[in-house]
Amino acid sequence: MSAQHATHNCSEVLTQLNDYVDGELDAGLCVELEDHLRSCTDCRIVLDTLQKTVYLVHQLGDQDSDIPEDVEARLFAKMNLETYLPARGA
């Protein structure tokens, strides 16, 4: 790892990606983030994945999930996201 590319730079970039993708990041910070992205393959991969995820979520919209409830519950549990499971009618 070079002196120009310290891990703490990646950590800082990762905390700013959501705002960057949403167009809510300050212009000066955008310039710094984009400079970092030009030299950091790992952060570019994370950004690309985030952008694709946001795109897919927007494409899905409010459509009902075709994932069986038990599979969805196991997936959310594996990702420690149980609190985000949609409420099911009893």
C-alpha cells in the first residue's frame, strides 16, 4: 500500500458513498472522492455494486417479493437484518 493510498482513505470514502450516489454529497467532497476512486479499484467495485443495487431496488419498486417467507427470513437472519423483515399478515 502506498503512502497516497492509506486504508483510512478507503474507510472515509465508504462512509460517503450513499450520499455520493444520492447526489447529496458536497461538491468539494465529491472531487476528493472521485480522485480516490480513480486510484482505488476496491472502492470502485463497492461503488459499482452500490449503484447496481440502488438501480435494482428502484426497478423492483413496490412489487411483491417472490421469495418464499422461510427463505427470506433465513437470508435476513444471515445478514443480521431481521428487524427489516416486512410485517406479515397473521
